[in-house]
Amino acid sequence: MLPETEQTRRIILTWSDVDALIDQLVPQIRGTFDALILVTRGGIVPGGMLADALDIRHILTAAVEFPAGTSHRLLAWPTFLQFPDEALVRGKRILIVDDVWTHGRHIMTVRGRLEAFNARPEMAVLHYKPAASLFPNHRPTYHAAMTDAYVVYPWEIDRRKRGVRLLAPEV
């Protein structure tokens, strides 16, 4: 995702920065969770780190996609590319993890579906951007930092092939 304007302030994080953010989150989180849901792709790394720190062993994923390229894309209906079966989450206390809450659409969509399954979801993000949120009456249950900057996480660095010749698989 590109920054909204050329003037947008950027924060480029290191792995040490992410460790420090996780250290800010962990003491906030109280009680035990039946499962953790990683919102792909941004929630994979912080979710894994939190699962380890909180000793949560039941780890699930949710992939939500919103249509791109339309003028009304912020109001578009989502598609669930991946979501846990209802039997895995019904009536359970679930921690939903994503890297950033910008507009809040992805994590709130996951939360809504969990609530429809009678789960008790709570939400954790590394960064919360209240000024950009489409949900003024909601916020993450837990967040490590608030910002208005465009955040670049270490796992978002371009790792595509750069002049490297790929080897053919051995048969």
C-alpha cells in the first residue's frame, strides 16, 4: 500500500522496534485466550510473537479482502478468503491481531464475524491511527502506539528477486 500523499510522514521500523512494541502490548493483555486469530498478512508476525509471549497455542488465520480501485472502496463489502470454521471459535475468547489499525476495516470485519459466532473477541495492534479510523466509536482493545504516520514494518521490505537466478528444482 502506498502512502496517501507525498507529504505523509513515514516511520521505518527495525526488528528491535517491533520487539519493543510487543513489550508494550504484553503487559496490557489480561487473562487467557482460547485462540488467537492472525489477520493476514500484517498480523502474521506480531501475532506469532504475541502467541509465543502469551503462550497461546491455538492459532488461526483470517484473510479479508476489500475491492480495490473503486471510488467507494472504503464502503465496499468484504470477501473472506479464509476464516476459521464456526466450531473452532463459537463461544470462545479470541485475540485478533493485526499490525496496524488505519481505517479499522479488516480487524472490525473479523471481529463482527466472530461476534456473529457468539465468540468474545478482543483486538490487538502494534499501531493505532485514530484520525484515520472509520469506526469512531471503536478502538483496538490493546495497542502499543498511536500514530498518524505511514508505518513500514521490517517484514514489508521488498524481498522479491533482485538479479538472483532461480535454480530449477531437482527432479
